[in-house]
Amino acid sequence: MVPHLLFYEGVSRLAASRVGVVSTVEPVVTVTLGALLLAEPVTPAVIGGGGLVLAEVVLVQTDGREAVPEAPAPPDAEE
């Protein structure tokens, strides 16, 4: 429940696209904490899946597209 609350708090403070990318890392953090704190087994499939998730985050953040400029403010209707 805490991750969901933090996700929604992040959306309220940051752009949804940024929070969405960060939320994709949650499974990797969960597996890491499970292994460290609860001695959960980490299999090669889990490591491979975590690697794919991290690669996706890198690809999304460095997709090579330029940032879209903000639209200009509309002219005042009073003029």
C-alpha cells in the first residue's frame, strides 16, 4: 500500500511521465529488498527480468527525441 501512496504523491508533485518511469523500477527494488531482508531466492530468471526492467528505464529516458516545447500562451481575448 505504501508504494501506491508514494506513487500518487509523486504524481501530484512531478510530471506523470517521470513518475511512471520511476514506478517501473519498483519490482526491482521489491526483489532486492526481499532478498536482503527476507532471504528470498533470486533465480537467474529474476535477475534477467530485473535487467530487462532496468534496460527499459534507460531506453525510455534516452530515446533520442528532443523535448517538446511548451505551447505559447493564447493571446488575451480582451485585445
